[in-house]
Amino acid sequence: MIPGAFEYHRPATVADAVKLLADLGDEARPLAGGHSLVPMMKLRLATPAHLVDLHGVAGLKGIRRDGNVIVIGAMTTQHELLASEDISAALPILHETALLIADPQVRYRGTIGGNVANGDPGNDMPALMMTLGASYRLEGPSGARDVAADEFYQGAYFTALEPGELLTAITVPIPPPGHGYAYEKLKRKVGDYATAAAAVVLTTAGGKVATCAIGLTNLHETPLVAADAAKAVIGTTLDAASLKKAAAAAAAIMSPAADARGPVEYRKHVGGIMVTRALQRAAARAK
Amino acid sequence: MAKTHVTMKVNGAEVEGLVEPRTLLVHFIRENLQMTGTHIGCETTHCGACTVDIDGMSVKSCTMFAVQANGSEITTVEGMANADGTLSPLQEGFRMMHGLQCGFCTPGMILRAHRLLKENPSPTEAEIRMGISGNICRCTGYQNIVKAIQYAAAKINGVEFKEAAE
């Protein structure tokens, strides 16, 4: 399978990339790791006339700690996230999640920017970024702005990105020391998108859940924050009744597609189980 | 469509060519360079048969454009033998442990295992299995591929290879 013909651009700066995207309009797509876009182009489901390859753009890579946040350049690969000691130490859930994405080869190329910006409901990072309270830096022809991850996703493949805008960095607040975390992902095989997945970040005090955030992947046309489910466990010891309440509250906001991964009822059912398991595993890790 | 001039180092030799932007790296390697050891399997980034080593990364060469490899250093299965032409530890491992049946996945398996052992010279069985999880084999059931990689790791580390009891 060979993609349709396109013109290849390799800008060296964010400003040049933004100018190209703005000038070329709808006919152009930014090319990050390419492991979503290139397969779609080979299937002729995507036929951009111009690709703006971001691999030559300086300053889009790297992970740095800046006070209470971690700033990750959009072109940082999943492999680089996994190798980062800053990530393992400050954001262990990001390490855990990156390890569940695709396979080793794809992780050498696939980028966190591409994963969060594509708007694919199957991608794992968006729900995690919402759970962590991350924000995205968007740079466009009229300047830069920051958009919270939980305001970014509008529908499947529809995001807050305006024409000509490029997602250049992700800022993630570092959760408090001793927090518990877990990303639970049910998938049919390595490399598959989630049948259902849940991210949990929580803190405990005196044996009870003090704070909690829950995110859901591939259970709706956008990633979800399960606020009511989180509320259901705050102040509890995660007893069976509270866990059941949380799973039910999460299931209430799920509306997954029926596809090869299963019918709607099944996916909501296992979605609840992912929430339960993630809560239990996160609590066991909290100090 | 205008063609672009690309140069890269493949298995230690400088090569060049004219490619359309849409030319996939695997097609450049197989058709322009006439090196057909790198296989095309699923064409959808799942099977890993087209895996090559690019600048220290295992990459599925069906999911990267040749223009993107401009200036890079690539190793394919044709570059895996020792300088004197004898089999490298990985190649020897696949031979000794019967790590292949039809052989279609083998070039990708070997290139992926090559990078895995560079990053983790003494992997556990579980690490090997996760390390090759982007490569599909439809013959062996993976048992002997895992053993082949264990054989190579032992040989590279200069220790005796002991086959685990089954």
C-alpha cells in the first residue's frame, strides 16, 4: 500500500511550521511520529496534499522539571518518556501508561504530542492528561495560548486546535509525594487500543481516600473525567460498597461504540471493572 | 511529483537515491537498494517484518518515509553478519535454537532483538517477550525465538547458554 502523493516540508522552527500550516490550510497536516497518520494515508483514509514534518523543528523535544510541573515537548517519543528518570520519579503513572501503548517499535517513533493532539478516542494519553490536570501549549499564527486538557477534546478527532495551530508542549502538575496511581487497560493484545481503560491518581490520609481523580479511555467519543465516581470514594476506605458506587457512577457517563472490541454493555461493564481495579491498585501504592 | 535526493548510510555503506516524498523507507530499501532481506508483511504497522535499525531505534520501515531517513544510519539484516562473514550471535542463535520455520518474520525479529540486547544485554524471558511484542510470528509459537535470543545474549555476555527445562 502506497500513500497518495503529497509535498514534503521540513521546517526548522515552530514559527516556520506554524506559517506553513496556516498558509497551506486544510490541505496540510503536521507529521509527528506518523504512526497514526501514515497507516491512514496508506489506506487512503487520509490524503493530505502537504505534510509538515516536525522532526527538524528545534525545541519540540525534551522533558524538564520546572518547579512543581513537568514540561514535555510535543515531539518527545513514548520511548523517551519511558527512559526518563524525571518521569519515573515524578509522574510514575505516565511511565506505566506509556508502556501500555502500542509496541516497542511504535514507541520509538510515536510522540506524546501526536497522541494527545490527534483526538483519537482510543489514544491513552488524553484521559491521563485530564486526570493529571495537564495543559497544552498551542502556538498559532496569532500567538500562543494554553488550553486545559479537559477543555481540549470536543468529539472524535475534533479538538480545540484552530487551523494553523500546533500543539508544542504539555505541562503536567506533579502530584504530591506519596500519591497512589494506576492505569488499568483492558486490551485484546499488545498494540491494541483499549477495550476500556481507567486512570486513577489519589492521595490517602488516615487510611481514607483524601483526593481522587479518575479518567476514562475509549469509553466515549472523547476521553472522560469521571468526577462523580471520584467523589464516591473520597472519604472512604475503598470498601466494597464505595467501589461499587464508583464503578456505577463511571459507567453512567460511558457511551462506548459497539465494535470489534465488544458490544456497548460489555465495554461499559469492563469499564467499571477497570475503574475498580485502578482504584484498588492506586490505593495500595499510596503512602 | 518532484523527487528528492536522499543519502544515508546502510550497513556501513553510503547510499543515495531519488525518491518521491511518499516512497516508504521499506520500498526504498527493497526496490532502490535491491536489499530484499527486509520483508513487507502486514503493511499496517502491526507485524514487524519490516523492522530495521535506524540511528539506534527499532523502526517499522513501512511506516516511515524514505525522505525522513535522509542522513541517518540504518542496519538491515544484510548487515547483521560478523565482518568476516560468519554468523553473528543472534543469527547463530536462530539457527541453533530453530528460531524460525518459514523465516518470513526472521529479519524483523533479528533486527528487533539486536536493539533489545543493545539496550538490555541480559533480559529476562518476560523482557524478551515484551521486547519482541511488536513482531508477529505465525509459525513457531515464539518459544524457540525466545531461546534464540537467550542463546545470543549468553554468547555476547560470554557465559554458557543453558536451555530452560520445559
